[in-house]
Amino acid sequence: MSLYYNYEEASIGYDQARIADGADFMCALFSGLLKKDLSQISVLDAGCGTGNYGLAFLKNGINQLTMIDASKGMLECAKKKCANYKGKVEFRLSILPVIDFPSAQFDVVTFTQVLHHLDSPTVSCSFHDHPRCTEAISQAYRVLKPGGLLLIDAMFDENFNSIWWGPFCPIAFNNMKALRLNKSNTIALLKKCGFSDVTHISRPGACLADPSVYFKIENVSDPKWRAHFSQYKLIESSGELNFLIDLVEKNILEGTLEVFRSKVFENFFLCGDHSMFVCKKY
Ligand SMILES: C[S@@+](CC[C@H](N)C(=O)[O-])C[C@H]1O[C@@H](n2cnc3c(N)ncnc32)[C@H](O)[C@@H]1O
């Protein structure tokens, strides 16, 4: 389960803000790289959350989908969402890094926005600071069939430039970076676990959230709004929240909020807020 965020509570409002951004592109990758029709491809969605990606995979034609998550609440939402796909989808409550399935079972394993919840280093210098991520990735290797693909979707180096509050909350920002594997450490780790053809794919404009919710920073003082995004937990813990709230409120009072919003989100669409690694087990 997440080391810093309560997904049982978050499951209630999660879908008001989050979307399965890039899911169609991911399906095209699976089919193209595996040279198989999606109906022939089995996927393990590890850390599936409320099933937004899972549902999109099923809609695209994936025929066998296994969804695991450490949160009962998130998994219940996923079950409801995928109720029309009975027989094609299996759900299991399961805590990474354990992946309790037989070896060589899946064509694809996905970790979308989950690995940063597994370890909590305060500084990250190498993948050795991420022992649970390392174990989860090596378990993914084990459960993949030869020729299978691992997809990791996360926030990597350049995506940090999309974080609007980064310059104002340096402690939380550094903590956020430390939780995540950077690109070079991810490449080293994937290779160590046996993966080949390691490729990083970035899509300008990639946005995990519904922009109509995410960009409403005038709501930063509202705990219900902040609860949509685990990043605000880091600001609450760092003691920088009041400064951020005051800054936004000052801009509201002075009538400069729109100028402020445009400035702080200047980089967002250029770098996107997430990107992915794809790699292969030979
Ligand atoms: C940010 S959400 C991502 C959900 C989904 N993959 C998506 O992209 O919409 C992170 C998910 O990881 C799950 N999670 C966190 N730690 C976990 C662990 N140790 N094992 C399994 N799931 C975990 C949480 O319960 C939550 O559903």
C-alpha cells in the first residue's frame, strides 16, 4: 500500500479528477510490439486503482485482464467499472512488490502511477534506494512470458517541470523527486532485472488529470480538492501548504490569478506530467 497516501479515502473521489491518459496509445504499443491482435494479449495491470486504464484496455479489445491493487476501495470501483466484461477480467487484492502469479503468465505487465508509492527514500541516488520497486520489477519479469512487455508509466525527469507548485515548495518538491526513480536509474534497474529494448516515450501534453479539475488552483485551500492528487499530501507534510495557499489567495485578491495560472502552467503542456518506459523480456 502507499506509504504516504490513503487510497481507501481517495477511492471515493478519485474518478472526479483522473483519466486514463495515453491508454489508446499504450494498446497500440502492445499490439505493435507484440505483433498480435489485442484479443490475443493478456495484461496484468498492477496497482490498477479504480480501473480507468483497465477499462480502456478492455474497450480497446484486450481479452484477458488481471487487475491487482492494495486498496479494497480502489478495487471495488474497478470491479463496478468493468462489470460488463465478466469472464475477461479478474480482480485481486494484492500488495506490491509481491506479484503472486505463476511465472510466464502474461504478455504485458503495466505499472501506471504506482511505483512511487512503494518506497520512501528521502534522497534517491540509485535504484538501490528503491528496494520494493526493484522487487516489483523483478517480479514483473518473472510473470511475463518470453517476448512479453513491461510498461511503467510515471513522472520522470522532464515531467517535474510540469509541477506548478515546485518552485514555491522546495522541500515537498525534493521529497517528490526522491520518491521516484529517475530515467537513468530506471534504465539501470530494468537492465539489471533482465529487460532489453528499454525505451522511454514522452508525449507532449500528457496529462493524468482532468484539466478542468487539476488547473483549478484557486481551490488549493480546500482539502477535498487537494485529496484528488497525492502530491498535495507531500506539501501538507513539508509544512509549505500555508505559504502556497497565501500565494494563490494574494493573486486572487490582486486580480492576477489568470496571469499567475498561465505562468505556473507554462511548461505543463510542453513536457507533460507523465511519460513511460517500455521494455521487453526475451
Ligand atoms: C495514483 S494511483 C494509480 C491508479 C491507476 N494505475 C491509474 O493510473 O489510474 C496508485 C494506486 O496504486 C495503489 N498502490 C499503492 N501502493 C500499492 C502497493 N504496495 N501494492 C499495490 N497497489 C498499490 C493504490 O492503492 C492506488 O490504487
